[in-house]
Amino acid sequence: LTGVTSAAANADAQIRKPMGKVGAVACDSNGDLAAATSTGGMTNKKFGRVGDTAIVGAGTYADSTCAVSCTGHGEFFMLGVTAYDLAARMRYKGLSLEEAAAETILHLTKIGGEGGLIAVDALGNVVLPFNSDGMYRGYVTDTGVVTQIYK
């Protein structure tokens, strides 16, 4: 899991933004869930800045409902408590993983954030929504392996 930034922004300066975040979510045969997220950080970040990756509920979250790992503009993932938000929508609104993920990305978009997430629920359903131009992503199920970058 790593974010892909706007091609237009990169074309002007011919500068590639770093793509260093890696996330993973897993569901075992018992329906137990886990999430992990790692990042290379933000180049030239403000001294003392702590990104969303290290904040449980913002960039990473797992409980018995779902496991979530996020990538994108970290300040907005912190503001929206995005990873937890997906789980809360499932738990409190009774939404499916797919419905909750769609609402969560819509909320991220409304508050000005760009990025995406990967998530799995206790039944092994997988979602990989994003609102950016693309997002490196992939998953493995009993039926095979899927890898994608763009929509």
C-alpha cells in the first residue's frame, strides 16, 4: 500500500513525491484480524511532527470488526481518525465493509484529504478504496492474487 500522487503536480516540476508507506491487513482462518503500517516519513517535515502511521485509529486500526491500513495526507487521516472511522461505521451503523469504506473515503474527501486505505473484515472481505489518481495495492485470497495501481 503506497499512495500515488497527482500526475499533473509531478509533471510541472518533474519531481517525484516519495512513496514510502507500506501497509498490510490480515484475516486468519478463525476470523482474527491484524493491521500494520510503516512509513518512510515526510521529506522536510516540520520538527516534532508525528504522522498518522504512529497514531492508532488514524493510519492503522484493527479490532474484531475489521483491520485497516491507510496512506495519504496524514494530517487529514489524523483529523478524520480515518482507520477507526471505518470500523465505527461498520459497528455503529451496521454497514458492510464495502459500504463503510466508501463512506470513510467520502468523508476524507470532504475534509480535504487525499489517499486511500486497505481493509479486511472477519469474513475475509477485502476493500482497497482511494480518492487519489492511483494507489499501489494488492491482495491474496483463496481465489488468487490481485495487484493494481490505478482505478
